[in-house]
Amino acid sequence: MTEQEAGTDSPTTGGQSIQLRLNSVEHSRKSFARIIRLYMCGELDRVMFRDLVFAMSGLLGFWRAEKELDIEERLLSLEEQIR
């Protein structure tokens, strides 16, 4: 089984892999910033940059939706306590 089949492949820049920690909002934000810095320094080609930005935008949208659901649940809980 290749790395790609195992799902362990990661983007590369000049032969070096980019570490993208995506297990929290903070780590996702830092990984997004890392992608932008690599592109601005010319270490990431335009196509890979575009693909990563597209993927990160989707992921960050999910993080946002999750936070909004948490806020909605807390709001409902507070409204029930008031009644």
C-alpha cells in the first residue's frame, strides 16, 4: 500500500512535506497561515496553493458551523433557565 492509498500523504514543497495540523481551530488557522507564507516565499506552486486554500476554506467553514451550533445550544439552555 502506498502512502497515498493509506491517506498519509501530505503536500510537499521542494521535496519537503508540509505539516498541516488540523485537529483544532487554532492549529487549522496556523496551518492556513503556514500555507500562505510558503506561497508568498515562492516555496509552494500556484496550483498546490489554490488546492490547499480551497480545502482549508471548506474545513474552516466546518469549524465555524460547529462553533455556531455550540453557541445555539448554549443560547437555548439559557432561554430554558429563564422560563
